[in-house]
Amino acid sequence: MAKWLAKSNGLPLVVAPVRPTRKQEFLDTPMDAYLKMTDERGRIFDPWIRTHLELGAELLNICQNSVVITASFKRWKLWLGVDLDKTEEFTPPLGLAKLEVDPANRRATYREPNVWMRYRVS
């Protein structure tokens, strides 16, 4: 659909932010290293990134701060049920990164990396 819309409006390409579907299993692996991981057939490991590549996309870059959410400890407890006063480290369910906890200001930040991919429209 996006390629069709781009083509119908005379645009030469579509850039898509893509969220890797299995990155949460490898929290301590930097995104650049994660993107070099391969499956048993030698293909890029992540199935969603692989699907985009197989559909003709090319990997452009890593966006380290694709999603950034900063909130108070109280708000995080409301959203996720976690008491950040009692834990030093927490990863939201299905999150791609751990919360950056700032006890002095009673705030935490979630920074999610994603991947920019480009489709050429011809």
C-alpha cells in the first residue's frame, strides 16, 4: 500500500521504521551486532527485518532513539505495575531496551532502537 501511494504521488521511495521482532530476546546485544546475526540458513536472523529485505527493502541505518518515553516512577507503576523504588533494572514486557532509571529525580526513560529501511518505487 505504501509503495502504491508513493508511486501514485510521484515519489521515488518509501522509508519505513521497522521494529525487529526478536530483539527483546537479545537485550544486551547492540543493534548493529544483532543485525549481523544469521539463522541456520545464513539469512538475517530477525524474521521481520528478513521479510522486508526479501520484499526488496534495503537496510539504511539504525535509529537508536526511535521511541523515547520519559515518565515518573508513579506513572511507570501505573502503566506496568513496577515499583522502580525497589528495583535497579527493569525491561518493559516485549521491550527492546531496559529502562534508564534516575532515582534522584524519580523518573525513568525508555529508549527503543529500530531500523530504517528503504523501498525504491519503480
